[in-house]
Amino acid sequence: MPTVRLSFTPAPVHVRTARLVGVAVARRAGVAEELLDEVRQAIGEACSRAVALHLRYGLSDLVLMEMSDTPEYAVRVTDRAPVIEAVRNLPDADVLGISPDGEPADGLSEEAVAAGMALALLTALVDDLQVRPAAEGPGTEVRMTWPVWRPTR
């Protein structure tokens, strides 16, 4: 299967569509049926995090989700928020090994809390999770993978 790309405006209403597409692609790729609820929730959390960061920083750039099945089912969700600001003051920054370089932030916005909680949930949901700076331009990339079943011939 080639890479499937989905981009959407940073609005919470589009997260549901991203989840539906992600699960459909996972099913087609051969992810076990018992993992599909985990896939659905993880994609929803990653996309919600990206949307929350875009709203927090007033960004109109599209959120990008890419899915492929070589050699496992991989989903990458990319936001365009400033990398350091996007993760430095979040409640789960220590989980990611990122320490703030100053005083902890007081009074985090609702979007910041949502973005932080999404990463905390993702660490519990996905065995193979990576959060890193986006390959091109500003932003972060959340990469998640699940095993696929391939019939023997």
C-alpha cells in the first residue's frame, strides 16, 4: 500500500474524520481487529493534540496525517506549532525527557493542557511512540506504529 496522506484544517470537528480514515487504513493494512480501538483512540489523541497546538498559537496551517504499512502500520501526525514552545511547558514534558529551561508555566491554557494530556495518553496507548521535531519546517511529528498481519503464501 502506498502512503495515504490526509490534511485538515485545525478544527476539532475534523478529528473524527481523521480517526475514521486512520482505522479504515489500519484495517486494510492488516492490523489485528483487537488493536483497532487502540488505533482509533491514539489517532484521535494525536490529532486532537495537533489541533489544540494550532489553536493555541493561532495557526491556520493544515494538520498533516500520513499512514503507511511498510513494514508495520505507521501513522505520523504533524503540527506546525513552535517545537520548544509546543512541548516545554506541557504537564507531561518530563515523560518526553524535556525539561523546561525556566520557571514552570502558571495557568496553562485549555489548549496547552489538552495537548499535554494527549501525549500522556499516547504514552500509555502506543508501545512504539516517537515525538520529534518535524522533518521540514516548524512543528512536531508524532509517529505511532502497530504490527500488521500478513498471510503466508
